[in-house]
Amino acid sequence: MEEAAQTSGVVKRFMYVNRHAPYGTVYALEGLEVVLIGAAFDQDVSMAFIDDGVFQLIKGQDTKDTGMKNFSPTYRALGDYDVNKLYVEKESLEARGLSESDLMELTWEDEDDDWAEKPSIHIVDKNKLADLLAEQDVVLNF
Amino acid sequence: MVTEGPYTHQASDTAYNFTKAALNQGHEIYRVFFYHDGVNNGTRLTTPPQDDRNIVDRWSELAQQHDLDMVVCVAAAQRRGIVDADEAKRNSKDVDNIAPGFRISGLGQLIEMGIQSDRTMVFGD
């Protein structure tokens, strides 16, 4: 991309913070579009899922009776875009009666470790997430 | 980045006031990017009551005064019917509605402004 060429060499820490359920509002869908475009810029990218945002990663999403597009398979492609740090807030999961086993199994292949398949999702508590947010250069919330 | 539309939500007002204050303090605003329903801040067909602020005109005037780069996301704009002359032609629409000072471009402009700027702020819900 033209912009990507103009910014080559600069690597900033970008965190995309997802706070909304996948359907009902467009924030999750359009937020994911930013993440996919952003992947072309070779930045240090991570995603956070808090509040109802944790529902975006629920496995077995079925939208066929709602007339809405089920875009949940797109999350599986994130690893191929080098978006492999997905932090899910523990307290948000617990408040909704959810655990890691309710989430999609998202993985990425580590080329520096003989292409070993590694989990992309990390469950972190709110204090750890606050530390991660404080380390970022750019935080975009959706 | 402005992610909510005019009048329904305060985000655009706050972003406008912040941008104006920052410019008056001598800061450089690299770009204002409009996303989600924020793209609705960029239609010149808006006609608010005369005793209310005109949010769209206010942005257009600020852009003209300060040579401000105001970008409306093309994908979000297509969903919501915000169209410039090129987009109108490309999609066979009979009219365009982009307001002066706004331009339609891609999401890369959002990432690029994050890389180029010291600070990136989001005005939304």
C-alpha cells in the first residue's frame, strides 16, 4: 500500500480495544476491518476484548435467523496476518458466566520456532490489561 | 478519530472543540478521521434548525481556516450513503453529498495517522 511504503521503518505498538458484542451494533465488524487493513503496515499489533467485546470470540456463532453476516470466521484468519496477541479480560468473561473453553481456538504459526502452532488468545486480569494498555503508542477502541 | 454521527451523540462536538483548542494552542493536527456513523458528519445535505449549531458547516469552516485534513472512511461511507463525485460516478449514483473540506479515502489513512502523530485520540461512545 502507498501509505505503508511511506511509513516503512517506524514500528509503533497498536492496540485495538473491542468492547461491544459482535452483532447489534457495527462496532465489532468495522473494528475488525481496521485490524485487517492495519496488518499491511507491519506494526506491533495486539487486540483486547473487554466488557461485551468478549462475545466476539465465542465459538459456534450462528446468525442465519437474524439476516446479519456471520463474520466470526474472520477472527481465524488473524494469525495469518501476524495478529496473534489477543488479550481477553478475565473479569469480563467471569461476569458473563464464560470461560476460555467457550471461546474459539485461535492459533498462529511461529516461523521462528519451526512453524509451531501457538495459541493467540491470552486470558489476562484487569491489572495486567491496564499494564498492557499503558505500554501502547496508539489505542483504537471500537 | 470521530466514530459517532452528528446531533445523536456528543462525540463530534467534543472532537471539534478539542481540535479547535489544540490548533489555537499551536499544535498540529495531522488528520481527523471519520469512521462508523462518524462519516455522517461529512454530508453537506445536513440542515439543522437555525437556532442550533451546524456541526457539518463548523467542521468545513475549521478545515478551510487551518488547512485541516478531514478524511471519511470509504467503506463506512459507502454503507451509509456518503458520496463524493468520484464515488457517485463509480457506483452510478445520481448525486454526491460530501461537504467541503472532507475527502473520502481508505482505512490506511487511519493507521498512517497513528504512525505519524505523537498522539491519537478517539471521540466516540
